[in-house]
Amino acid sequence: MQNKINHLVVFRQLIGARTTLGQFYLNGEFAGYSLEDTVRPRHMKVYGETAIPDGMYPMRKYISSRFGACLAIDDVPNFTHIRIHGLNDHTGTLGCIGIGKNRDIEKMRISNCRVALDELISRIDNSKPSYITIVNAIGIK
């Protein structure tokens, strides 16, 4: 049975003081490691230092003047211009989500980001709607 949508799932696994690490899955298949700002209570947002709320959102392929080919996440309450793009640590997030092929849990970093992002984008079927679901799965390895 073929998927009727592109469904990207982020399982947030480790929440640090400034950084959240997790894993990406596209249509049930591992796609890379995620890095975001820290998760805060829904009523508490610090500009440029807060991960978007868990939940399901529409997403689309996007060409950014800053990041090049990336993914845009739409309709996130109290957030704008949320992208999935390459980055290595929390200093480049501003609420966005980074994807990488490798992660260093001790340093709370990811790496090989452009490769992971390009592979993810190439696996998304433009003829189908795309959604991202973000799950707080703390402690799941």
C-alpha cells in the first residue's frame, strides 16, 4: 500500500538547557537526527530560543534565500518562518529544526546536515500533501 501523504515524524528524545535532540522518520523510515531549541511550556516562548510546540503541521518544499533548498513548516501557532534546514548546534535554530546524518549527544550537536537535508527533500513526493508530526518522546533511544 502506498502512502497518500508524505509524513515526516520527529521524535524528540533529549531536552537540554538550550538544545533538543531527536530523530526524523519519513513515511516510517529513518531519515536522520534532529536538533532544535529547547522545549518550553506552551505558554512560555523566548524568541529564537524555543522549539515549536509538539503537534502536526503542514509542510512543503521551499527555496530560501538564506538556506537554499529546505522545508517550510506552516501554521505553527505564535511562530513564523519555521524551516527544516542544515545547522550544527542551537545557535542556528531560531525556532527552526535542523537535520543531520550524525549526532554527538555529549556536545548536543548534529553534523553532515546538507547531505541529510538533500536526501530528505529528494524522498518527498511533490504530488502528495506533506505533513510533519512532532512528538515529545523523551527517554526513547
